[in-house]
Amino acid sequence: MSDDLQRRHKFRNTLHTWLLAAGSLALLVLCVVIVMGPDGILFALIGGGLGLFLATRASPELVLRMYRARELPEHVFEEGHRVLALIAERAGLPRVPKLYYVPSRMMNAFAVGRPEDAVVCVTDGLIRGLSLREFAAVIAHEVSHVRNGDIKVMALADIVARMTGVLSTFGMIVLALNLPAILAGSGTVPWLGILILLAAPTIGGLMQLALSRAREYDADLDAADLTGDPDGLASALMKLERAHGRRWESMVLPGNRLPDPSLLRSHPRTEDRVARLKTLQSRHDPVFAALDAPVVVGKSFIPVTRGPRRRMTGVWY
């Protein structure tokens, strides 16, 4: 894909992000005005700003403890540390993120923290199931999230969605308390406000999901640029799609798939992401060519995890 077309992709993704963020904030302000009046806007801004500050300044350790993640020493997984250091250098991060390990057989990766204090987590299943080339592409995707500030953007979106939901619930409670007076003829029913409050949580949730999809597209483009290897990320995404195949669906409905509306996805469809990546052309030397290491497939330097423990709430590792 030409540089001009790639810039257009980038501009469109950025525009979507700003429009969705602005729409979420406008919905919140509308709910505030309905429930608290114009004077409540200031309190909502103060509360949202404080929540965003706390969410983005909180130590990554809080999230890591939730997933029972632990740091991967460099001597245990040298290839992974070399990949992360090289990608972080290409991305211009002020500090190389720490590499953590989650003892799970699922193929997954995520990043937490800020560019100067970030952590990239990978699961045992991811290390074991991807080649070094594909692993580098996934790491580049997560580093792109860190560099682009997506963690802060999604934290803001989450706070706005939660505040919208709380205001909607509060407004409906106030309406219920005043319902006897309204029925007695002491007031009128604000039908428009009621409809807005009823629909606000759903609309806010849909915009949050759409924002997440926009940021994923952007991270894909940046990851392909960082690695110089769009096909590596496309291959990794297809492996992840196959690994996360719906086993229960295949057992209950062989040959069929349950409906999966695009509006309800936090990530774009893998087919759409791969199609975009296939149109890209490398502008840099492939990152795996600079690693001076063989491409390892299906090998993990991490001890084998034990089988899952089944509980009433689900399957846990």
C-alpha cells in the first residue's frame, strides 16, 4: 500500500477515535443535564478528570496481580526480551517495557501502564503457539497501544461509560420516587428525558466498543510499520482466531456459528484486519531479520502449565 493510502487509513482511524470520544462525552453531558441540571456539568468534569488521573497513574502491578502475572527473567526467554527491546527502540519509547508471563494456555497478550512505565504480558499459550516472527508482530501491536496512548483513551471511555450508567440509574430512581406526585397531577412526565436515560447505557457501551475497534485497527497499522512485516501479524491473527475457535459452538451446533454482530465486538473481525494488512507494503527491514535468531515454531521456554481448574464461575488456570 502506498504511503498516501496508509496516511489516509491513519487519518480515518484517528478521526473515528475523536468522533467516538466526543460522542461519548456529549452523551454523558446530556445525562448530567437531565439528572442534575447545567450546574452538574462541572461536577461531572471534575469526577471524570479525577477518575482518569487515578486510572492512568495506578501502578500496572494492580492489573498484573489480577492475572497472576509474573516477570519473565531475560535468561529464561532471551528471544522475547530481544524482540521487545528492538520493537521499543523502533517505536521510540523512553523505556523498554517489562515482559511478564501469564500462566494460561490461552493465546493472548496485553499491555498496561504508560510509555515510561509499561508492561507487556504474554501467555504461555502465545509463546508456545507462535513463531518468533509472529511473536514479534504481536509484541509490536501491544507496544503500539502503549505508544499511542490507547490505554489512557480506553480508560477514559470506560470511565465515561460507567458515569453514564450511574447517572441513568440515578435518574430512573429519582423518577420512581417522584412517580406518585406525577400521577397525582403535581407534575408532568419528562418522556424525552426518560427515553434518553433508558437508552444512554446501551448507546454508551456501543460507542465504547466502536472506539476499541478503531484503536485496534490503528495498532495493526503501527505494528506492521514497526516490524516491517505485515504478513507476520496477519499470520499471528489467523492463528489466534483458530486457537480461540468456539469449541462449545462446534459441539452444540456442528457446522454452524452463533450470530456475532459487528457492533458487539471489542475487536474488528479477523478477516477484516487481515485484509487490511495484506494491502500494506513494508517500509523497513523486517524486524525478525535483525534478531540474529532462528525462527522457533511451537517451542516454549516456559514450564508447562498445569491443566485448568473448573469452578462454578468458569475455567481458571
